[in-house]
Amino acid sequence: SIPSPVGLLVPFMTAQVPRTGDRVFKSECAFSYDSPESEGGLYVCMNSFLGFGREHVERHYHKTGQSVYMHLKRHVKEKATGAAGGATPRRRNGKVFLDLELNRDFNGVDYEYEDEAKLVIFPDHFEIPLPNIEELPALVTIACDAILNASSPYKKQEADSWEEEIQVSRHARSLRQQDNGVRIPPSGWKCAKCEMRENLWLNLTDGSVLCGKWFFDGSGGNGHALEHYKETNFPLAVKLDTITPDGADIYSFDEEEAVLDPHISEHLLHFGIDMLQMQRTENGHHTDNHVQPRVSDWEVIQESSLKLKPVYGSGYTGIKNLGNSCYLSTTMQVLFSIPEFQRAYVGNLQRIFDYSPLDPSQDFGTQMAKLGHGLLSGQYSKPPMKSELIEQVMKEEYKQQQRGISLKMFKALVSKGHPEFSSNRQQDAHEFFLHLINLVERNSSGSENPSDVFRFLVEERVQCCQTQKVRYTQRVDYLMQLPVPLEAASNREELITYESKRKEAEENMRPPPEPVRARIPFTACLQAFTEPENVPDFWSSALQAKSAGVKTSRFASFPEYMIVQIKKFTFGVDWVPKKLDVSVDVPDFLDLNRLRATGLQAGEAELPDLTPPIVIPEDTRDSTTNNSLESPEIDESSVMQLAEMGFPLEACRKAVYYTGNMGAEMAFNWIIAHMEEPDFAEPLAIPTYMEPDLPGPSFPTSSALDNQPPEESISILTSMGFPRHHTIQALKATNNNLERALDWIFTHPDCEDESEAMSDTADTEPNNNSFSNANAHSDSSLSPDQDLSSPRVRDGPGRYELFAFISHMGSSTMSGHYVCHIKKEGRWLIYNDHKICLSERPPKDLGYMYFYRRLSSC
């Protein structure tokens, strides 16, 4: 008999069965945003389980030699008139067996899906339809079935991003509410047993409003809600300032944990709170007790009251919202509108793809190039066909057909290991921007670093108020933070009148008046930025004692792109970030030249270059005469954690001591680095005053004046395996901050210990809040005489033009929604998740982060 073609290919078939923990990428290409719904379908490697679009599968075959791929194709077609219901997903024997999201928006019209799977053998593209149990080897059949039934590779990460899953309360369905006529007003709440107006809880049985104390968020209170439960056994309470159309924070006293209540809308309606009819403006948890949701903010920023014209093509590709992922989407849309980012990633696309590692899903450069190409190619932003438009008009249901790209793979990579960005919660776009710049810095070694366009030098001038002597230092930063001086509001009288009416309404339990937004001149924000600020705990090297000090900051260089953040967010009484309701008349053109740093001026005397002394407790100081410290300060809880792992107790004590009580994890690293030493388990011998070379606390000796970082800090970093000269340089560059020094080492792996590296500053002060904390992600301190022509700093004139801004809607960074406006080809566009339209009224006064480019005509 003549063997079948499949039988001839069996010896060449190699396939792996996915094991527990293996990620199977069957919904997205590793190099593009192709999926089984794309025209060419998706090819899944039967050994690495990576997915590839038709344009990229050949590259993987030639690089790896893997020849067996499963081709997945989903066919989407409109149901015949009168067809019933949607197709039910099934595993293998039905028309739908792929575990994929139905991402399409088909305007309410019923569509049916038919999935097709087959094996493809390269290089001849021989196809074997599936299932084919009779001819395929058993192992290949099992592998095919496992791949088809594998769950999304992102589900585990999404589940792990939450510390615990909140469960439905056992009291929710059987809760009996008292018919006592209680109605809860929309504001002006106060504890029924004290004067507390924060952290208030509504008991869902009798409607009592009482203060909390026990809850995990650290809110203050007198615990009257808990006392009420002990008296009445009424189990469930809801936090009043968390109620939104999407839910609320509910606590069960009986179960002693946060819970879910599927009937919360009915339970609240019993007390006059119709949560389902509330404006859907707060997608997060926290709203202000005293401020009504400002619907107009959402309408104005999103321009939702206007009929906007959608745009398509290159540079006009939207991004799907994965659930509170708009902070990421808006940031990436703006970054890839900048030519340097386009050139670094999209301009080098083929080189990046050709030299990508075997798992491109875990390579930052590959995923950035993929994202940039997805946004700029126009491949995923095509206008609807003329026939589709005619059909929509006939059905009178015209809607935008923009679908956008899904950044699941990108988000999983850039948020990996980050406790906030890896979650499904809303985040601060400013913080994500700095996080991403940090990743760009780390992954640009030996190649073009597009983040250089944001880098600039800040000159900080610190003056001792008593001696009038000064010190000048420089550090790197990436954005300018402008304070919001509410006292400079141009409508101050209107605000005073509103506040008076609000307090009156609160006292009389009446609804508050319509909120009034403060209008702040941009010039007032700049003026507040330039004002001197007090330096807390300032140590004057001239007096060699603590004194009063002031600090001012100026620009030692101006970047090509200046980012201005309006500091709208502050902290409320309950420690929850809240947003100032302000409007700032941000200009289209910005001139910062008058803020150029000048350096040491004639007539100014510099502070001596001395380090502050280490403060030693009296008992420790006295014991140094005995050549040992009998009772060093050691975190015993960290010691016990390590001892429970089986390490000798004395070794654990030494590890905690020599890592400066910085926690068990840091001490564990010390143990791993020193466990082979002969005195590993010997008792802790404390360094004495006469033994400065031993690792331990730094005591004031004659060598304390040479600007050398503390020996203890050097010991901590060298114990992790870093060279001593590298750790010294890192500590000097970060003002002896261990965490920043560690980050500096990773971002400067090839840096040599140059003699001109700047020593740490003697006069201690925190970073200037008028600039960002981006310096925590890079070399944050540079010598005043450093060569400013370095390619890392692109200095030039300080005149700029606005080209983009990111706006936030909502009451805090923990909730709400982000959109961005970008100016392209002389016209403003609004990027709102997957929808991109021409902007008619860009709300420049309500933005959060503003992006300026240097004027070329300067």
C-alpha cells in the first residue's frame, strides 16, 4: 500500500505538550498584532508555544528550525436573518473551540464564529486538518488538544496581581433591612456618635452612619461602627465615599473582612441611594464627600457633546482598554508621536526583530518596536468599506468601526514585578511615564536611547541662612512639576462665596451647591516654582551644626522635549490621593530661558565640602571604649525569618546587622554571598572606633572628611557581588542612597570609576519637589563642571511649543479615566482608548501632563 502523505511526514514532526506553567500564545503574534481573526490567521509553534502572524512565522522557522506549527483561523460572519442566539463556545467538536476573547464591536448585530485549526509543516507549508486522530502520532494529538484548550497566558498574572480575591458575603442574600424611613443625603455626613466626617460607614441594616477605625486603609476614627455591630449584630456596612455605579467598598463585621454584595444596589436604594442612576464618571473607588461628580469634566475633556470625525491610517491607531489601562495607552500614544522614539524602535524594526531572543515576548526592545509599528503603520486602523457605511446608514445604526490594538503582551512585560502596574487598578500616568523611561534607559545600552530627549540637568542652590554661604549641585531629571498656588486663583471671591455656601449646606444637611473650579494663571504656577523652599533638617557644613537653609532650583540645561506636570494631586485626610479641581491657562508657547542656572556668582562664598557626622546613640558611643558594641540595633523579626529557613542564628544576626536592618530579603542576599566563609556562623563582632576598614557603622574619624561613602553601605552592595569601585561610584552618584545606588549600578553596567565623579553633598536636603523623582531611576547627581556637551544631555534654548497633553478625569489617581490630545499636521486629535477623532475644542486648561518640543527657529 502507498503510505499517506501524513505518514511520510510523521518522522519529522516534533511537538511538546504544554506543561503546567507554560504560556501558550494563541491569541496574539509576538511581533505584530495579528490574531486568529486576522486575514492570515495565527501560527503557534508546537514547541515554544509562541504565536506568529503570517509575515513573521518564516523568521521563527529559519531562526529555530522548528517546522511544526498549528495554524488557527477564526472566521467571522453575520448570521442569517432570524438566526437565534450567539454561538456557544465549545472545545473541539463544535464550530467554536478557541479560548479567545470576542473583541469585536459589531454594533449589536449578531455574528457567528467558526474556528479552524490545522497543522502546517515548514518549509513546504504542508497542511494537515485537525482533528486527525487516525493518522497523527498520539503525542502530537495530545499536544494539539492541550494547545487548543490552554487558557490565556495573562490570566495567572491578572489573578496574581491582587493580594486576595474578595468573596461574596454570606449575609448578602439574606440581609434584612429595617423599614425605619432613614434616607441618606448626598453629602454632609457625620458620625452619629461623634464629630468625625471622614471614614464613615453606612450600616446596611438600619442606616446608621458611624465612623470606622478597624479598616485596612489606615483611616482614622473612633470605632463607633464596630461598637454598633457588637450592640446590634447588624453585619454589613458600606463606606460612604466609595459608592459608584460599579460598586462600593463593603465590610462584614461578622466575617471580619472586605466582602462583595451582589445586591448592593437594592440595599442602598432602601436608604435613598440610587447607585445605578449615578453618573458613570468614577471608574475607580474614591469620590469626595463634599464635591459632586463633575459630569462636565468628562464631557469637556472627552468632547463627548460634539460629533467628532474619526480618523484612520498611519499614526491614528487606537488602543483597547484592558480595564483601567488608559494611563498606559495615553503615555504610549504620546511617546510614539515623538520622532526619536519612532526612529529608535520603528526605524530599526527589522534589525530588532532579526536579533530578537528566542522568546520575543520577554524582550523590551522587540515589544516596543512591535507597539510602535502597530501604532504607526496604519495596518490596524483602516476605514470601513463603502459598502459597510451604506449598510450602516440603511440600518440607522452608524457607529465608529475603530477597534484598536490590544497591549496585553506589552503590559505584561513592562509591568512584570511591579506591584501597582501589574494590577488591574487605575494608576498615575506620571508615575508610569517615569517607570517606562527607566525601562528605556536599562534596555538602551549600546544603542540609541530615545529617552535622552527628555533628560536635563537641574542646578540646586542651597544657602545657609545663618552664614549666607552656598552650595551648588546638579542632578538629572526628566520632567518639570509645577505647583498649583490656590491662593493665586483669579476667581478667588467666587471660591470664597462657594466655600461659605458649602459649609452652610453641610451644617443644615442640605445638598451642596454646584462646585466652583479655581482658575489659576500659569504665570502664578511658574512663580511658585521659582520660589525658595525651606530645607528640613539642614546641616550646615560652615557651622558644623543644624541650621536654617533654603533651596532654589534652576535649569542647568534644557531638553529637546520639556514635560510639564501640573501637581493637581494631593492627599486627603484619609490618606487617599485626591485631585485639585483647578483650571490652568497653559500656553501654546513656553519660554523658560529666564530660569537658566547661573552657577556660583561673584561675591558668593561656598559651604565647606564636609560630610555631616554620624549620630551615635549615647550607649553605643560609651561602649566603643570597650572595643565592642554589646547591644547593636538588630531587627530581630528579620533574624527570626532567616533562622526559620535553617541558617545559623549568629549568621542571621550578622546578615541583618551588615545590611543595615533593611529587611530579610537584603540580609538573605548577604548570607548567600558569605555562607562559604570560615567565620560564617561565628558570633557577631562589632567594628570598633579603631577599625574603620571593617564593614559596619561609620564612625566619625579623620577619614570622614574625604567624602568617602559610608563603609557600611559599601559593604552591603559589595556583598551582593558588585565590584567595590563600582559601588563607591554608585553611592557617590546617588548621595549614598542604597536603593538608588543599586538602580544606578544596573543602569551603568559599563561605567568606570572616574576620578571626576562627584562626591556626595555635605548639606543634607531632600529632592526638590518642583521637579520629578525621575532621578531615582538614573544617575541623579552630576558634577557642576561636568561636560554638558555629553550626548546624554542635549542642551539648547528654552523656548517650546505645545504638541500634546494628557488629561485625567476623576477625583484621584486611583480612579477615573485618561485621554490624550496630540497635535499632528497642524490639527489637534483626541486619543480616547480605541477611538481617535479630530478634536474641535482641545481642553488645554484641564490637562495633567503637557508635552512641549523645542522651537527650531530659536
